[in-house]
Amino acid sequence: MRLERGTGILLEGMHAQPLSRPRFDFAEKPFIVIWEVTRACALACLHCRADAIPHRNRFELTTAEGAALIDSVSAFGDPPPLFVLTGGDPMRRPDLGELVRHAVGKGLTVALTPSGTAAVTRPRLKELREAGISRIAVSLDGPDAGTHDQFRGVLGSYAWTMKIIEAATDFGIPLQINTTVARMTLPHMAEMARRMRELPVVLWAVFFLIATGRGAALEQITAEECEELLACLHDLAGEVPFGIKTTEAPHFQRVALQRGSRGAAARPRYAQRSVTDGNGFVFIDHLGEICPSGFLPLGCGNVRRDSLVSVYREHELFTRLRDPDALEGKCGRCEFRRVCGGSRARAFAATGSAFGSDPLCAYEPAPFTDAQSASSISVSAG
């Protein structure tokens, strides 16, 4: 596989400027908080982890409850986590502008992931810009209308996505493109890389499919194909004017360390920790359930009755997800486990254990010989 090369930054689970942040202690606060403001969506995407529904659930968090959630995110302290409003399609909530204004007023940096539908109008985007939105992230899963619309399940989604990109650019809202990698989309990744260079993007976020929700019916790529693609993305990231990050492929960190080394045996002493499920990341669904991520939907509390800060810092599942020594299988013996840790969501989907091996990683670690080798890669998290 070859992706067209052409200066950029490589980040796993992190965002390029202007959404970068100082270093975080992931035991104290997440780097990013995502709130699924609604599960309603007009699309029928083949990979949808939410198994989205046509209409809003009457038990969704209310505007007042949403404001309280925002207050709890700011309670993590300064600097606060990045705050992302997602769905379903968040544009299905008429109070979206009010929620953004409240979050910005609390000092949060707010991003939005709307669906490529007619719900994203120029007046609504203008309202969100005036409310203080910092980034719009739209999905583009094929380089043209045919490939994208087939994956999204609705004819016309590509055209609407292009209109969103045009309007966001006109309003000066930084643009992120999200692309899903599955068997169906893998053949188009080289062309997608070329399309990214034609679009006014600040970040290309490449999501590696988790077999959950509707995505359970999609065929995934192999670990070897993933390794090749990550290597291509690493090389591309050094030569394009936008950032590249992966979602649910934290071994991008390991690939970066290996390819940045002078030799195969070289091991850099310091690396930046991946942001993964429950480790620098927390997800709140449309009913208020607190989960390690949207792809690891194991409820650990509910914001209607529990403290978001306390659940993230103290719940047994979250604390264990932040412990690299809790990992099992080859992830548990890997020397990169403190900077990667594998996708806990994929391990859960594949094995039923959130601490098992990530089947999308092709790397085979050597057995540990002593405690020193088990901690050979130090971490500078942030």
C-alpha cells in the first residue's frame, strides 16, 4: 500500500492545533470528554456503533441536565478536557447552540461531529460559530459520492458533507475529517489521502473499525494490513500540512517509535501516551451513562446520580484500564504497553474481556526476562 506523500504532525488520540493541550495526568482527568447528545440520526451508516435511531429518545439528557454535565466537565480543573458533542446527529437537538455557549462560557474547547445531512444548514453553523465552537468534524469514508454514500447508507450524504465543508470553511471554523477503515474502505485509502490534500483540513482522523453496533456486520482488515496502513500514515504525516491521528489503533504509537528509531533494536526512552478507552477518554451517552468510550459501552455510572469526576478517577474499571500491568495476552507482555496499551474496545468486542489482546496488532513482543525490561519504555503522558 502506498499513500501519496507530499509537513504535518503525528498524534494518536490527540488533536493538532488549535485543539492541543498541556500535559495531562490521565489518572486525574481525561484528555477528552465526548457526550452523545442524541442517538437520533437520518443516516444508516454500516459501521454505526450507536445503532442510531430515527427519532430522539424522550429520556435524553435535558438542556438543564446537559448544562450540569458541562459544569462537571469543567470541574476536572484547569486545563479542562476537550469537549466533543456527538451523536447520532447532534444537529437534531435544537438547543445545541445554547449548550455550546454554556460550555464555552465554562472555559471548555468545544468540537462537534454532525452527520452529513440536510440538518446542517448555514444558519445553524453560523449560530454555532457565534456560540464559540472550535472545530467541526465531518465523516468522509470514500473519495467520491458513490463510495461514501454506499458506506453511509443514504444517497446524497456526500453532497451534504461537501456543503458542510464549504460552509465551515466560509465561516472560518477549523475542519477535521473522520474516515473509517474497514475491508470495504481499505481499497480507497490512497485516494482518500489525496483527497485530504485537496480539502482545507487541520486534522485527518482515521478510525479503525470496532465490531460493535451495526459495525459487527462489517468485515475488518487484517492485522498485517493495519500494520502496513499505519506505516503509510506515519510516513504521510511527516509530509502533509495537516495532522493525522488514529482512533482505536493506539499501536500507531509503537509504529511511530519503531520507524523513528535508527535501527530495529533501538528503543526510545520516552514517548507520549496514547489516549484510549477509559485512559484519557470518557464517554457519556444520550441517557447519561458514563462509559470508558462509545466503543466500550460498559456503564460505570450515570451523570444524573453520579459524579463524572469521581467515576473517572475512582471507578474500578477506569482505574484498571489505566493500569498497563492489568493487560492480558501479548498486550500484557508487550514492552510498548505503557505508550500503546492496545484497543480495549476491540479486545472486548473480540474476546469479551476489556483487558485481552488487541487482534488488530501484528506485533509479537518477546517474553519479559525481568522487571526492568517490562518497564523499558517510559512515558511522558499528555
